[in-house]
Amino acid sequence: MSEWVFAIEDDKLKEDKIKVFKTEDKQIALIRKDNDVYALLNECPHEGCPLKNGTLDDYVLKCACHNWGFDIRNGENVDTGEYIDMDNPKVQTFETRVSDGKISILL
């Protein structure tokens, strides 16, 4: 059963920045882009590198390890021109909401 979980105060997540929220069994990267908040698993499906160390280019978060890119809106792999050795790699995304100055994630 899914539930909303408080992650961070809204004013702590700045535009185009990444903050990591840790649960008991996963780390979730929170990103504010164009005043919307996105949440995705902080783990590249390739070799498990933390995506928080990557670079954000528009809506594409590129993994620092091998430059694989993922759309922060849906987790889909974006063609970065790099060698991809998996069929349709994707990063899990999570629904977010901002209410009363707090960012929550649906887990």
C-alpha cells in the first residue's frame, strides 16, 4: 500500500539541484526543475552508480560513471550516444507533492 512520506522542506531544494532522501531500503534523488519537483531512484541501472553525482542538462540527468542519461520526468533512458548494453534501461520514478512548505514522495 502506497503512502505519502515527508522528504524535505520545500525551501531546501533549489532549482536545478539534487538532494537525496533516504528510506530504509532506497535512496531517492529529488530534483527541482522549472519549479516542479521530480523524484527518481538514486541508482543508475547500469552499474548502480549514484545519479546524484551526475549532471543535469535540461530534463536529462546523466550518470557520472558512464554518461547514461535519464529523463527526470519519467525515468526513461535518453539516447546519449554512449554504448548501452541493456534493453530499455529505466530508472524508477516516484510521484511528488508540495504542500504547506513540505515535499512528500508517494512510496
